[in-house]
Amino acid sequence: MRSLSRLLALLGALLWAPWRALDGAPLAELSGDQDFQLFLQKNLEFTRKIKGDVAALQRAVCDAFQLCKEEELLLVRQDLGIAQAPLEQCHGRSFHAEACFGQLRDGLHAYHGSLAAVRELLPGHADLVETLQLDAANLSCNIQQQMEDLGLATVTYPAEGRGPLPAFSSRFQHQVGGFFILANFQRFLETAYRALRHLARL
């Protein structure tokens, strides 16, 4: 139990700190936790793979619909109301291990559902979208399992603004919606990847 308490305390210290400050953190304390390190290494590679697949779909949307730059679409985004899945509990000063891992898990679950809109938008890439959905579900399950292994609470962390996808009123709105679902998912994965990468240096 003492080892687990030390692990969770160090996780909190690492994940609320700015990323540039992590290099000076006392990372050696977790070097002997082989199961946790294995979890980090495995899912670091998995997250990198998912990021690559999201990038491939972003290129497909760019090529097919000439939707490539977010700054050109911000006004349409406001009308659509597509929100970013939250991850503030992974690097905020109010960090709690349960909330951080819960947000990772729940965000992956939310994007798994959102990708259905991308599958409809890119029928020629349906296999890749379905693979991405499966990978998001598997990564979410991996995090859930790790939470259970660490003895963390597994309740769902409440997230404001999360709900069903908006009803797209036009083909163009559907295209822009797909663009932002992928852009948001990529940002979510980048935050998750940074957390895993820095923790994996222990």
C-alpha cells in the first residue's frame, strides 16, 4: 500500500506540472514498478499508432473536401457545437489519479462514437475508421484495467458538454464536423501521449 500511495502521489506531481518542468522531477521512484512501466510502454506505442491513423484520415478529409486548416473553419465550428473531450484533470493543479485516468478512458469512448460520422463521410476509408474505433475501444479498456490494477475508483468522470453528435443540416456541415472530430481527437491523443511518454521515462 505504501508503494501504491507513493505512485499516486508522484503521478499527481507529474501530471499537473507544466510539461517542460518534468525533466527535473524525481522520476526514479517508480523505476522498479515493472507492471506500470509495461503498461506505459505498451500504450505509448498504441497511442502513437492511433495518432498515425487519425492523421491519415485527416489527410483524406483534406484531399477529398479541401478542408485542411482549422482557422478557416472556426465560424462553422461554433455553429456545430462539437466540443473537445476534456483532459484538464491530467495536468491541472486539482489532479486526482482517478479523474485523470477516467477522463482518458471516457474521452476515448466518446471519440469511438463520434467516429461514426467520419465513417459515413469517408465510405472509401470505412475499414480504417472501424480499425480506429476498435483501437480507441481497446485503449480505453487498457486504461480501465490499469485503473483496477492500481485500485483506483472506476466511476465515470462527469464531463460538461458531452452528448450526442449534432444533427448536420447540410453535406458541408457534415464535412466540417468530421474535420473537427478528427482534429479534436488528434489533440486529445497528443495530450495523452505526452503524459504516457513522460511517465515512461521513470
